[in-house]
Amino acid sequence: MRLSFEDAFSSAFDAAREFRWTEYAPFFWILAVQVALLALSTQLHEGWAMGIMAPLVNLVGGGTSLHYPVFYGYLPTFIGWVESFLYVVPGAVLIPLALLRFYARTDRALSLGAGAASRLAGAFLPSLVSGAVGVGSILGWQRYAAGPLTKAIEGYVAAPLGPMLAWFAVTLGVYAIFSLVLYVPIAAVQPRTNPVRAFAYGIRFGFRSWLFTILFAVLFGLPALFVQFILERQGMVLLTRLRPEIVILFLGAYVTVTSVTTYFTYGAAARLYKFARGEE
């Protein structure tokens, strides 16, 4: 079935309007881990908190990142790595679980639990692989393409507009990559599929609906983009002119709105996928 912008916006509207806690709950558990780590970051003067945080920070950034106030400048990077891990590894179970709860609205067998476990197990591998591919591609984009793109835009557009446009262009690239792998978990929880077919169908549908998905992903992500912009573009102001600990408040807002944004984005994508298959 041919897709249109009307279909995409209708899917996004329905996703925002039909919030259900049971479907959001898997995303909440990812958020809970992030909030717990941020809470620990306020207690580093306590031995037990340092005992938990120090090995994690050392694993990602090295021991020098634990010194005050350097730690608060590094904290957004650390939370970013934690976020990637949580959405890829535990997310390979939790995201398909949320999707199955959504499909249970119209699938009586699923609502009664019939076949849910097998479909969840079958969705793990393609969801894990697609998540890893997505994160790897985003890291490659940020490392190899972001610099030249930023330099090109700033060469044509003077400050302060140039750096802002460059930042948005780089961030939009991240959304574009995410939109390509978004449908793999959705395809993977469908009945009568297998990991290879789910991965292929998910990527193919990601290309087919690419522009539509980017639009509603950015639409839902505007609050997160705002907080991310402050952290990345005004981070030094927060660290030097205000108390460094305020970074934790901004990160708490960021992970919260990102959690809800991701839930809505998957909800809209699942609805669009159903519509394209003629199920609505």
C-alpha cells in the first residue's frame, strides 16, 4: 500500500493520543537505570556510590573523569554510552516486548499470551543486530562525517547561525540513521517470520518510509533536541558560570523526554507498518 504524509501524521497523532502505561513500561525500565545512575552521581562523596560509579566511568572514560568538576563535563558522554548500551542490549528484549503489547490490542491470541514468548525470543537477535548496526553507524557518522559537514556549513553561513545549522544537520543525520533500523524490531515481532527475513523486511521498510519516519521522529524529539542543544552547545556555560551539578538536572530532563519520545516514535512506526500491510 502506498504511504503518504497524511498516513505518517495520522500514525504519529494516534501514538501520542493513545498512551498506555503497559506499553510504555519497558521503556520506563531503561529510563529507571539512567535516572538511578544520575542519582548516584550526586552521591560520589559516599563510598558506596563511588564504588558503583567508579568502575563504570573508568571502563568508558578513564580515572581522570572522576575528578571534580571534570566529572560533570564528562557525564553527558558517559550517559550517552549508557543510553546506547541500554537501548541496544536490554532494548533487544524490552522494545519488542512493548511492541507485542501494542499488537495485543488487536490480536486476541497475543492478548491471551499465546505465542508471545516465542515471538519475543525470535525478535531478540534481529533487534540486537539492528541496534548495534544503528549505534555503529551513528558513531561512524559523528566521527567521520560530522566534522566535514560542520566545516562546510560554517564556511557558507556566518556565526551564530552557521554553527546552529551545522549542529542541527549533524543531529538530523543521527535521526536519519535511526529511522532506517527502526522497523527491524517491528518486523521481528510479526507472526511467521525469522531473524533474517525480519531484518531484511525491517530495513527495506525503513528505506520505504524513511522521510515519513524522520519527520515524526524529529517532531516527537523536539523537547529532547532542545535539551541536547543546551548540553552540547552551552555545556561550558553550565560548568563555569553555574554550578557544575546542574548538568545532572539537564541530563535527567534529557533521558526522560528521550524515553517518552522513543516510545511514541516506535508507536507511530508500528501503526504505520500495520497500515502499510493493510491491517488498518
